[in-house]
Amino acid sequence: MKRVLALLLSAVMALSLVACGGTTSEPASESTPASASGSESTPAAPTSDKEIVYWSMWTESEPQGKVIKEAAEAYEAATGVHVKIEWKGRDVTNVLKAALDAGEAIDVFDDDFQRVSQQFAENCLSLEDMAKAAKYEDFAVAALPTAVRGWAGNLVCIPYQPYTSGVFYTKSSFEKAGITAEPKTWDEF
């Protein structure tokens, strides 16, 4: 989990160095610093008028959301740059494309890595150099960055949570039921 947190921080830091889409945000208003969930120190209030806008596909109460919030707080404490997290939840899929097409100021977003690689690659910067500097390949599940590069041509997102979808069955159960060939359609299944 610490490596994922470090990688998320690296991604935010890398993306903070360049503006995505050429849009700028209004300066962050002064705010009371968020408490550091169980950490020994409280993050300092942002000391910069810079702000990173981050749309998350998670909710604040989910485990992934909690890690993202911790990473944002640590980044703010280290840099003084405010990270404005917009918790979009699963609705991010429905609103992201229109927002990006409209030029909305979204500096960092997360969504399903296949969708990002196939549908949003043109809206993303290459993360190859950042991933190399963070030694991402040393701990990544090799198939994940390989898939992203296959779909997008380069590493446009950092897959950090693999998922599997498909239909699994016990071959011997099918054989006992008299099914000798794998089903090819839903009707056959």
C-alpha cells in the first residue's frame, strides 16, 4: 500500500509540473488544513496559490478514497500546493468525457485503466518518465502497464488495481452435464 501511495504522490507531483489541457484554476482559497488520518503530524495549510484538481472515481469513504485523501494531504504538506479532490464515484464514467471535451480544469483523474487507455489517451500526458523515475515496473503487475501501452501507445495512466472479468466454470461439471464444447454465445451458455 505504501508503494501505491508513493506512486500516486509521484503522479500528482509529475502532473503538477505541467498543466493538462492548458487550463488554469482559480487560486485556492485559504482553508483549514485537513486532519492527517492517524499520522503524527498535521499537514500545513497550502502555502501556494496553486491548486491541482483531482477527479476521483472513488468515494471518500472507500478504502481507495482514504488512501487518495492521505496522499493528497501528504502532497499538500510537502509542497504547499492544494489538491482539490472531487469525489465523483462511479459517475465519473458518465461525466468525464464531456468535462474533458469542454476543457474543464481537471489536472488528474482516475477511472478504469482500460477506459482511460482507450477513450481518454488523447487527454493524457505520457507518464513514461515519471514511472521510470518511481521504478513503477519494479512492483507493477507486468500485464497492466503492458496492456496500457498496447491500447494507448505509451503509459498514459498508472494501473494500480487489477480487476478480472469473465466467466469461469469447472470443465468437469460441464462434461458431466454433457457439454463437450465451450459455449461461444450467451444462448449456448
